[in-house]
Amino acid sequence: MSLRPKSAWVFPGQGAQRRGMGGDLFDRFPDECAAADRIIGVPVTRLCRDDDLLGDTRYAQPALFVVGALAYLAARDEEPPPDYLAGHSLGEYAALFAAGCLDFEEALRLVCRRGEIMARAAGGGMLAVLGERLDRLPGVLADAGVDDVDVANDNADGQVTLSGPRESLSAAARAVTGAGLGRCVPLPVAAAFHSRYMRAAAGEFAEVLSQVRFAPPRVPVISNVTARPHDPLLLPDLLAVQLRRPVRWRETMAYLVGRGVRTVRELGPGRVLTDLFRPVLAAAPAVPDGGDPGPAALGCQRFRADYGVTWSYLAGSMYRGISSVAMVARLGKAGLLGFFGAGGFDRDEVEAVLRSLTADPGPGRFGMNLLAMPDNPALESALAELYVRHDVRYVEAAGYTGVTAALVRFRFAGAHLSADGTPVAVRHVVAKVSRPEVAAAFLAPPPPAMLAALVAEGALSAGEAAAAARLPVSGDLCAEADSAGHTDARSPFTLVPDLALLRDAEMLRHRYHERIRVGAAGGLGTPEAVAAAFVLGADFVVTGSINQATPEAGTSPEVKDLLAGAGIQDTAYAPAGDTFEFGSRVQVLRRGTMFAARATQLLQLYHRYDTWDEVPAAIRDAVERTTFRRPFAQVWRETERHYRDTGRAAEVERAGPRRRMALAFKWYFGHATEVALRGDTTERANFQVHTGPAMGAFNRYVRGTELADWRLRHVDVIAELLMRGAADVLRRHCPPVAISEQSRWSDAD
């Protein structure tokens, strides 16, 4: 782990070109120049000497890219690689080349097509606005009736660029100078780049991008659109959207400084970006003596790259949409990833969620939950197929006691062998496990018979199966300790190291080429707990309970009030509704509800009596009055209707008296969840609320602060509080002089 201040290499965009740029770079890299001459159709050395050609978007863009790319190749030979890469508009392509997402020729061809498409989008222009009070700019433009220009480049506190019709830009300039905001400089461009007027061009470019395959970045590249590191899966979408959305350079610089960047090297003509960085850096706090690794140093760097996240942190799913669209969307926009809680929804409901999550502009990144469904395997298979069809790349697998064909179908759809024969899976599965035998099943390749059956039925191709046979079912195990919902109440202090040792043994046995990551979940309610997980060797952490008492959680305010008032002692274990007959347990809220006691009573009755009629009359009456709040016969009618409506009529038609009692008792678990989600206060005593002691720990940690109010506990705020706090805990308790490259809480690969 490096304790030095971080660095970034940045690449300027169109407008930075000047006659004579490139200098001796062309002589140093003759092979790249020869390729550029062939692709562009004009010698690049001529381009950089001809003012007329440099004024033409079709030629200015490839010329700038070549100079930036060659400058990177020269810099690469001179000093260590940077921690981050970024480029302003066109410069983003040089940054992506430097990160290894595209090779030189691929990137140049793409830039040439971009230049051609943008050059055809004639009409309109751009106007730079320079001043000290630009926070007043929107109001000044509104007062002047100028509503058809867009901010194209948000470069700095005192510099923005507007795009739009030329007459409107003239009106904007008059309004700005008249209000004393600053001065305006028209830019020598032929169109309104990075604005609504580029929508058609962005659509055309999206077709081009759909044919391009990007490799994951070796170094994080900051997106112009999000001002956060690029998600490799969203690169084509964001590069197309970039044409019609503003360049968020001011936020990009603030992000870099916030991540510890203290030096910037500008690769390309001019010093514009360097000058923009200086005032942001001047306002930043100094890096403490000895360095500050910060939250970005915790966990596994490859995990962060594979999941496209800023930190080694995930927000786990909570069923029935408690992990809601709003929750995963907010996390995605913050550079994090959450899993939507799809458990309890049917296929059509989940598809509606996927449409919402993938709509423009979308959350940036998200995952979906896939539950083991031994009583409804058809739905499990349908959801896996749906995820493949919507190109979901991240799934959290929960409740599994073994590997299923549906899960294997999802994991290995699109898997292939690379040119050198290395097996590659494009989809990721986070398998939440608490038992070594279950972990071992996920650490192994799929059973050969299962792969053969999937190929025979057309669910996997022969090539996908060949890759799958050499890869684990899950590349990311999550040790689920004392958590909400399904739990074996394992201690993280034994479970995380045990799974790490098992992982090491299985990797040797199967000779995998990439390291499987082990994460930690359960009990993560304070920075100290998160820090402990990384010290134990976790590559990533997954939070759950604490995200339930947030504005984004898809449950009722009544439940959130109960959770925000809970202590670590206010949980209990209750039977699990989905595996009621087998005695599996879930951890639930005890404070303010009688659910745990009532559910336990139903399980005891099931084990003691064979039919409902055998239960003593006094007990039957009490259960109907307080637990069911309706006669048993009505419960059975509602149970029958549910199974018929979900296509499982045979379940109730062939059920004998004992089975009918079990199914009716399981009705209570679904009912208890529904009344909690609705916040039906008349049934508060029946609220089923899954939570672990992390909720109480978090409540105590934020007591006396503004986060004591759950209405201010946004999921990304919680993530930052825990991760920055964990980094601070480790810095205080693990002095930098004692931290080596093999630190168990820093990047292990």
C-alpha cells in the first residue's frame, strides 16, 4: 500500500489544439504515427501544422487524440503510473487508451467517427463565461428570457461554457455583461456541443459504440458525465450521452482532490487543465504526514474495478423491494452499488423494476437479488433468464444450500475463452454463505452434468460451458455472520478467516487464474466493525440492516421509526417463513412487535400436532384472535388463492391435513411482512421486520447527531460515514510505519 499523495494524468479536449503540437513525439513513435496516417487519411504531422485542418472538427479531434496518446506513451516511460486518469470531453478517449480500455488503433477509429458525426451537427455555437459570481448565472439567464441554452462545460467556479443557438448566446452574453457577472468569449466551434442540440448525434454515435468492446480500466478513469470512475459496463452508454451532457470538470477535480490527488500532469497541448486544478488544490486540506490511505485503500482493488465502485463496499438486498429502486439508484450515482430486493416479487414486477433501473439516465450501476426458491424453481429460473435478457451483470445469491441450474445459467451467460485461452465470465455473483459446505459448492466449477444439461436445452452454448468448467460458480463469497434475515448466527471472527482458508485451498485445487474474493456481512453498524472486517482479511463489506432505516428504503415510516429506536439487544430469532417446516431461523426486530413469539408458537404447534383440529380449542381461539386476526378457514381460503394466482395450484390441491396446516401457518409470515411494509398500525404487534444488532449499534453511534433522525440517513451518507470512519480507525490503531504491502486490510492483489 502506497502512502504517498496520489496523482492524476489529464488530457485536454477540443479547443486546446495549436499549430505545431506534438513536437518530437512523432519521431519517437513512428509505428503509431504510421497507423494514424492510415486511419485518418491525412498525415498526422501535416494535420498538426495546418491551421485550416485543425479548425475542422473532423481532423482536430483525431489530431488531438494522437498527440495525447503519444504524450501518454512518453510519460509512461518516465515515471510510475498515476492513481487516476481523466480527460476533458475528447480527452476522455486518450484517458481510456491510457487505461487499457482500447488499443491505439481502436481508440483512434472511434475518435474519427466521433469527429465526423459531431462535424455534421452544424448550427449553434458555444460561449465561455468567465467571472466570480457564476452562481447567479441561471437566474440572470432566466430573467433575460434565455431558456434555450445549456451549460456545456462546468469547468470551474469561475468558468462555464454555454451551448445553444448563436442568437441566444448573444442574448446570454448581453445579460451576463449587463449584470456584471463577468466577460464572455465566443468559442471557434461550429455546433452546440454537449447540449440538447446534440441528441441526434449522440443517438448515431451510440450505434457506433454498440459495436465496440471495452476492456476494464487498469487505472480508474473519471467520467465526464458522472464525475466518478467509469463503470466498465456503462462505458458505451456514457460516451454516447457525453455528446449531449455537460462536462462536469469542476466536480471531477473536486473528486480527485477528495481522493487524495495532489499532483496533476497534463498530457497534450497547453496548460488549461493544470491551471483549472491549481485553485481547487489550493483550497484542499494537506495530506497528513505519513499519508492517509483513506477508504479507497480498504479491501481489494480488483474488486473495485470489477464492480465499478469507488470503495470495496456493497449494500445488500432486502426483500420485497425494501432495497428499492431509489436506494440502488442513489448508491449508483454516488459511485457505489446496491442490490435491488427482488425476493417476494413475480417476474412481471421484477421486469418493471429493471426497466426503471435501465432507463436514461439510470443509476450508473446496480445489482439484483436472486433467492433460492426450492418451492418455486420455475420463478427462480424465470428471474435468472430475465436478468440475462436485460444484461444484468451483478447478482447477489442468497438462501442457497447448493448450486442451481438457474444460477449457473446467469453466471455463465456470455462466458468465453480469451485469445490466449483464459476463461472469462462477464457476470458476477456475490454468494452469501455461512456454511463451509455451501461455500465449497460456490467455489467449485458447476457440476459437469448440470453444464451438459444446460447445453442440451440451449441455455448455455458449448463455448460458454467450456469457460464455465474452468471457473468458480461465484468469484465473490460473502461470509454472512450475525445478520438480519436468514442467519446461522456465526461469529465473523471465525467465519471470515475460515472461508478465506477454504478459498485458498479450493483455488489451489482448481488452479484458478484469478483470486476469488471473500467479503463480510453481518454486524456492520459502526466504523470499528467495518475496520475489523478488513483486518480479518475481508476483500469487501456488505451492509444490510442499517440501510433499512433510510429515506430510500421501501418500507413504511412506522417500521423506520421502530428501527431507529432499537438497541443491539432488541432483536430475536424466529422461524423462517420460506423454510418453515425445516426449522430455519431469521433474525428479526423484537422491540415493539410480537412477531418472533407468535411465529415460534406456530412452529411449536406444527411439530406437536398433525392437524389444526387437533390443536386445543383454547389455543386455536387465541391464535385466530391475536395472530391470524381471522378464522383459520379464511386463512386457508387466502392461502389457496395465493397458490392458484402464482401458478402453483397443485400445491394446495394435493395437500393433506398436515400440509394444509403448514401452508396456512406460512401465510402468517407473508401477512406479517405486508402489514409492516404498509405500516398498518392496527397490526403493529404482527410486524415482521428483519434486522440484526448492527441496527442498534449504528443508532448508538449516531446518537446526538443529525443522523439520529432516519430521514437524514441517506444510504450513500451511511456508506461514507462507515468507510471513512473505518479508514480513520485503522490509521489510528495501525500506524503507517507498521503497515506493510501485505496488510490484511489493504489491497491484496
